[in-house]
Amino acid sequence: MNVKVFKFGGASVNSAAGVRNVASILDLYPGRSVMIVVSAMGKTTNALEVLLRHYMVHDAVSMVDQFHAIKDYHLEITYALFEDRDHPVYAELDSLFERLREYLKSAPAGSYDEEYDQVVSFGELFSTLIVTHFLSIGRPYCKLFDARQIIRTDATFRDAKVDWSRTQLQVQRILFTWFQEAKPRIAVTQGFIAAEPGGKTTTLGREGSDYTAAILAYAMRTKEVTIWKDVPGVLNADPKWFPETVRLDKLSFREAIELAYFGAGIIHPKTIKPLENADIKLLVKSFLDPAAEGTAISSLREWSITTPVYIRKTDQVLISLSPRDFSFIVEENLGQIFTLLAKHQVRVNVMQNSAITFSICVDNDPMKIPALLPELKKAYEVRYNDGLTLYTIRHYDTAAIERITRDKTILLEQRSRGTVHLVVS
């Protein structure tokens, strides 16, 4: 299907000026049908996570204050975009916030993960409502589609697995019908969110809007996907902490998977595989300079990279496990450990073992790690350090390692031919 798929993240719609810029980017593609995937505005997901924590511990006063802060932020953007206070966007936005308010009045009925998906998903509902109404001005063929009616998953809350066959059926039934009309059309939908078989909202993992765009592109068999960012493409490091970054003008799917898996925030880890399977090109471009070239990710066969690529993950925990009887770490131990990691949905960033010790570096999730550690302590001596940073360097050399480790204490180092991992304090 000859439809362009665009994904706009929170930074691109964090203000009224940002929403207007989205419209100006669409104007660069006249006569084209576009599928737009939109994230929550600005830092709304973070704000909703705070709201959820207040809800889970029944802190009513803090919950109300946080609720109004989120609502006021969205209203401020809406006021700047729609001067007519009778515009239907206001009533529809108020209805959404009222639904969230009513949900928060009841006591939590599910697990933290399940409640997370029901509450935090409102961020994408707010943003797409506002964006769609603004894009509809002068564009009569613009329509909002609820991603939960299209993308179907299992019931693994906070990290739902896509039901590809059902999702493709929904895409054909809903989106194909819309885009087959003669006029160029704009479809808007939410990133990050989906629905399980019973209809409850699920999410695809933190920053999962990229993945949403890839799912829809795969199901529609489009030619390319463009992710619009506040950087000029895929850089060899995050410019917020690394000076003198270099843009990578092209990447192979395989290299992009490696970078995403190790924590490069530019692309969600699950995004690449469906695009590679369908040979759909991925473009990473700047919404601040849409005419610039950006980075193209595709099925490159002959290609090399000589620039070291630096990836940083902060707030890490290094957990070291030893059998209580000082026996060796064997396959049986590893099976037990990974069963517990899977149970608590803890993803391992780096692992290393010696004869009697097995160490893992993981994200310091405030809900998952406190639940995991007591279970590990039942069978193992457990030592851990928190407040750490994990650096991953692809295509490293000695100078790159020295640049990262200078004045730091290395707690774990692991090297392969193309990658080095460094856990430092």
C-alpha cells in the first residue's frame, strides 16, 4: 500500500508550536496518504506514572494535584491551538479526563502492571485527540483511529506480545477501507497502546510508539517508515551527555537491532524486526529540520562502520549471585535464575559468570527489583550495587574505552569482537 507512515514522539508534540510543526511537515507531502502515530505529549507518560504511584498507595491529595497538573498542561496547549472555546475538542478532552477521574475513584483491582496500562495509556488518548482536531483544520480527510481497535495483543501488561494475525485482519478491515478511497487521507492513531482479547488496554513497552509504527507499516506493507526526532538522525552517542557527536547516514537492520537492544534510545528495540522481515526502509529524521537527510536504515549487505558508537544506561543495578553451599554455577542454577527473571519481567542488560558467581546488570525498576531480590535470596547469596551506569561501545577501540572509563571504577567489563560493556560507578 502506497501510504507513508510517520511517527511523532512526545518531544515533537510537547507544545502548541510542536503540533503546528507536525502540520507543516505534512504540508511537505501534498497529495499523499499518511498514517500518523503519535506519542503522549512531552513528559506526560512520566507524569502519569507519578499519578499511578499515588493511586496505588491511596494518596488522594497528591493524586488530585497530579491529575490537575496533567489536565492543565493539555488545556494550555489546546487553548493555544483553538481560539474558539466552543470547538468540540474541549468537550471531548474533558470527557477523556472525566473517564480517567472516574477510574481513579475506585480502588486498584489488578496488578501494578495491569493498572499501569489502564492509567498511563491516557497520555496517548489525550495527545491524538488534540492533534487530530488540529490537523483536521483545512484537511477534511483526517480521522482518528483508536489503536486498541487495531493492534491486538496477549494480556502481558506493560510488555504485550502482538497477535500478528488478528492485528493484520483489523488493519485490513479498518485502515485499508479508509485508505482505499480516492482522496489522499490522513489517519491518526496512538502509539504505545493496544488491547488484549478481553478488550483491556495493554501497552507495548516503554517508548513503544516506534514499535506501533513498525507494526502498522508491516501490516500495510508500506515502503518506508519515518520516525521524527529532535536530533538530525541516528548519532554515535546521545548529544545530551556526549560532546562532538557524529551522524550515521546509514545503518543496516542488523546494526540497528544491536544498538536498540543495548539501549540506544533513538529506536525502540522491537521496531526493527518487522521492518526487516518486510524489507521496509526506516528513516530517522529531524522534525526541527525536515528537509535534512537524516539516517536511512535498510537491508544493507556491504557496509561498514568505523566510528565508535556509545550507549549509556543510567540507574543500573549489578546483582551477583552465589550458591549458598559454594558449589559451581551450573545449568540448573541458570535455569532457576532465568525463571525468576522471566516471572518478574526483568530484562538482563549484561550477564557474566565465573565458577561460583553469576552476575547480571539490570534496570533499577522500583517495582520489579524489590520483588525479585527476596526470591533470589531464598536460594543464593545475593550482593548488589545500585546507582551504576552501563556503557556499551560498539566498534570500540582502546581510545574509546579510555574516554569512557577515565576517573571511573569498573565493576564489570565484558568484551566481544565488536562490543564492549562496562558497568561503572
